[in-house]
Amino acid sequence: MITKNGAGNRTHRDTRNRQLYEPVCTVMSLFGFPNPVNEKAARTVAAGVLVIALVALATQWLWLSIVLAIGFLLRVLSGPRLSPLGQFATRVVAPKLGPAKLVAGPPKRFAQSVGLVVTAAATLAWFGFGAEGLTNVLLALIAVAAGLESIFAVCLGCIIFGYLMRTGLVPEDTCEACNNISLRYGQTV
């Protein structure tokens, strides 16, 4: 309830209520994935993932799988907000690459979720079972996917997401911009 004094200003009670609810709103706003997404930032994140995966494979520092898994988890939960790599990509690198190229957010979030599943499996394979071969295969899959995204702008997770939409496993209203080309490019039909 908003109450105002005769001058139209908020009263002490309103300010106090707002202070009680503001932290909840702030915490809740940390979670959620941006829509649309700057493709240049997404490709920069993929380049960072590619570098980490290649370092893990070249040095056999397979413990880096947990670093990748945590990064994917943070990006699935909040987009770039909580991810150091996401912050670096959106605040430092992407602005230097020119104007943003906006793409639909849901397919990118799905791609991050696939990355989370694969890197979590790699982490479990390494730390839970000492399965070096399986960990290497899973990290190589991540490197291939991240390389395709960062170098060629081919998002495997986004392709899978589109297939799932066409088959009806993902509801069409999940990503209106995916279905309507005019929304993708800001054009009117």
C-alpha cells in the first residue's frame, strides 16, 4: 500500500516497507537469463571455454573440468551476471568488437545447460572415478562445441534447441523470437 502525505511524498512507513522488500527483489534479479543476448559476448565466452578446455587437455589438468562446470552453472542460473568469464566478455571484450548483435536468449541458455551437463559429467568422471579417458573425451566435446561457437558462430546447443522446438518437446512460446524472424531482427512484417 502506497501512502503519501499531503505533499505527495512517501511516508516513513512506505520507505520502511520498500527497504524490507528491496533485498529480495535484488537477489531475485540476480537469477534469470538475459533475452536477447549479445552474440559477440556469447562467442567471447565460448572462446574462453575453448581455451580452458584446450589447456586442460594439453596439460592433463583434468581438474579444470570443475572450473568449467562451475562457470556453466553460473551462466545457466544468471547469464553473465555471476560468471567472471561472462562479465569479462560482456563488459570488456564485446564492447570493443562493435555494436551488439542480438540473438534470442533461450537457445543460448539451453546451450549453456548442455555445457553444464557435459562438464559436470567430466568432473564426476575425473573426481568420482578417476576415468581419465572419459574425462578427456567429454572435455574434447566441449572444446569442439566451444570452437564452433567462438570461431564459426555455430551454436550446437542452439541447433538442438531448434530441433526440440520443431518436434514440440520445447513449447513454441518458450522462444517467440526463434519462431518469428521479424522479432529476431527488429523488423516489422
